[in-house]
Amino acid sequence: MYSECEQMLGEASATNNVCTGGYLLSCFYSPSGTVFILKKTSVFVFDLFKAFQTYVVSRFLLGRNLRKICGGKWAVITGASDGIGKAFANELAKYKYNIVLLSRTLSKLENVAHEIESTYGVQTKVICVDFSDDAIYEDIKTQLNGLDIGVLVNNVGTHYGIPGFFVDLPEKKLRDLVSINVSSLTMMTHLVLPGMVERKRGAIINLSSSAAQFPSPLVTVYSATKAYVDHFSQGLCIEYAKDNIVVQCLKPYYVSTAMTFNVSPNIFVPSADSYAKSALATLPYSRRTCGYWAHGFQAWLFSFCPEWLWLRAAYYWHIFLINWLKRNHVE
Ligand SMILES: NC(=O)c1ccc[n+]([C@@H]2O[C@H](COP(=O)([O-])OP(=O)(O)OC[C@H]3O[C@@H](n4cnc5c(N)ncnc54)[C@H](OP(=O)(O)O)[C@@H]3O)[C@@H](O)[C@H]2O)c1
């Protein structure tokens, strides 16, 4: 019985192989098949063109464009004392923006401010605030009053640290995830955008994450907050296009920073400096991008992955990560 089945399956697959070739050919010659193949090909060619423009052409043209697109004299960056925020502060100072640095550790902020002033000869202003506290925005408003702000980088963010199950998260961590990842960019944008609208120029760069591409079990709340960043950015982008305001959403994969336990940089994990340089160059070309070519390639590959497969793969990847981090005593 077993061998009969095997034989039948073998014959079926042999017939299938012949049929598959024939079927593909007939697809190509039928009108709907031709439309399907042309559609897929044109999407692929467009994606390739867009990637070339976003990640290659942008590198050569940004110098000419950035000040023209954003205007203003000041750039405001949240979470600017370390990682990607610090790298953005340095990158924007290269374009002669004065820099407002917001973060929670005064000594780190002062060091970065001093470094930027002495390297690029621009002014800096330090605002020491903890974004887990929702009562800080009146103070920030007062301190930003009167500044001609061309760029706002909503970068501050917090992660789980070690992935984990929802009910095991302390209440404070849940509140922090929402305040730091969601309230901060909403409130900072609400403070800065009116001035940009008045001047009819400006750019807002929001740090989302690849974790927003699909839901991510075991970092569920982080991934949900980053999906908010994505939707918020896309909505505002259209609302304020009429006022020449550019709103961009960045969705990086791994970048080597404290958040990723300072994993060694490699082709898929850029340093914060390489990431910020590449991401800033994409500003004129894309409203929603990974910001770095190898991350764009990863996102393109994952776009073929069905959501059910992603959800399970992310779950088991995070289980593996929890065990690995525990084995290596990473807190
Ligand atoms: N690194 C990645 O692989 C990656 C991937 C995708 C998305 N992202 C997103 O990129 C953004 C930056 O990440 P990062 O890796 O550069 O992070 P990071 O290296 O951990 O730096 C975070 C920055 O935010 C500040 N900060 C943290 N909590 C704060 C709070 N409660 N109040 C005020 N400031 C606070 C930190 O200040 P202190 O120095 O004082 O702590 C630091 O300057 C985040 O939104 C993150 O979600 C990162």
C-alpha cells in the first residue's frame, strides 16, 4: 500500500514538473498571465530604482539639498546623549545647524554638546529631561521658545532590554514604553510643528523600527509603540505637505548601540554614525525607509514572508535570545 502511494506521488510529481513549465508558459501567453508578470516586473524595477535613488544617489546630493529642504537655524534631537541620537546631532552639526540636545543624563549631554561645539563651531543648547515623566513639556516649550527650528529628530526610545512575556513586565516598564516611545514624539511634534508651519518649512524625522513591519511577540509593546510612530508619521506627512513640511519615518533593523548591547558592527549592523549619515541622506528621497541599504535589503526579503510565519519565527527567535542573554549573564 505504502509503495503504491509512493509510486502515485512520484508519477504525480513527474507530471507536475512537466505541467509547471507548461503552465508558466501558458500563463505568459494568456492576457491575465502577461498582466501579472508585467505587474510583478514593473514593481521590482520600480523598487530597484527607488533603492538606488534612496541609498546611492542620496549620498552625493544631500549637501546641496538639506538646508534648502529644512530651512531654520536649529535642529532639536531627543535622546541625543548616546547612540543614534548623538550620531544625528553630529551629522546635523556638519550642515551648520545649531543643536538642541535633550536627554536625561546631564553629564553625558554636556560632553556631547562640548564635542559638537568644538568640532563644528556651532551653538548648542542642553535640555535635561526624563521623557518617562509626562509633565516635562511646559518646561521644554519655554526653553525652545524663540528658536528658528528647521529639524526635529524624535529619536528617544526605550526597549524591553531582555524580551519577555507581557504579564511579567513591571507596570513602570509599560508606562515608560508608552511615555518614551509614544508620548514624547507626539508632544515634541506638537511643540515644534506650529513654528514650522508658520515658516512654511521644516523636517521631522521619527525613529520607528523594523519591529513595526509585523507584530513582534515577546517585545509586543515595543513593536506596537513603533507601529504608532509609523502611522503617526505617514498621517502627518500628508497633512502638512501643503506647508512644505517633510515628515519621515525611519525603520532600522539592528544598529550597534547600547540598546543592542553594543554588538560589533558588521555589514547588517552599522555603527550609529554610519546609520545616521546614511539615514539623513535619504531625507529628500523617502518618507518611509529603513535608512540604510542593508536594512532595506532585509526589509525587502522579509516582505515575502507571510505574517503567520514571521510571528512564529519572531517568537522562537526571542525565546532563543532570552536564553542566550541569560547564559551570557547580560542584564
Ligand atoms: N539600536 C537599534 O538597533 C535600533 C533599531 C530600531 C530602532 N531603534 C530606535 O532608535 C532610537 C534610538 O535608539 P538607540 O539604539 O540609539 O538607543 P540608545 O543607544 O539606548 O540611546 C538612547 C538615548 O535616549 C536617551 N534616553 C533613554 N531614556 C530616556 C528618558 N527616559 N528620558 C530622556 N532620555 C532618555 C538616552 O539617554 P541616557 O544616555 O541619559 O540614558 C540616550 O541618549 C530609539 O527610538 C529606538 O527604538 C534602534
